[in-house]
Amino acid sequence: MALSPGDVVSLLTSPDITKGVVLSNDGYFITVQWITRPSMQGKVTTHREADLYKLAYRSSSLPTTATEGRGAEGTSAES
């Protein structure tokens, strides 16, 4: 698994409660900034790549507002 900056990851030991964004990868150590992790939100930590699980989407494609990413839900395509 090749992790790149911007990839969204979880810790294998706590995948249901952790989510972070990869900041850097030097080939062995991965630096992650945590979005959701108890008592670690916003903090940066370093992990071995083997300790992380890559989620299916990249941070650049995450919705930035509550309504973005919902498609045309709640709007009418008919005029």
C-alpha cells in the first residue's frame, strides 16, 4: 500500500474511532494529522505504514459543507 500526502487513513488498532490525513511519507514513516481521534484531534503523529489503513477516498474530495456532496438532493431538476 503506497500512502501519499492527502490520503485519508485510520489506525488498524482503532479503525472505528480514528481518521486522519497523511501529511508525508518518507518510505517507512507516515506523518498523519488526525481529524477524529479521542484527545488527538488536530495533532500530528508518526506511524509505520503497516499500522495504518487507507480509506477509500482522498481528503481533497471530502465535502467542505454540510450540503456539498449530496448531489441534487433537495433540488428540482424540473423547471
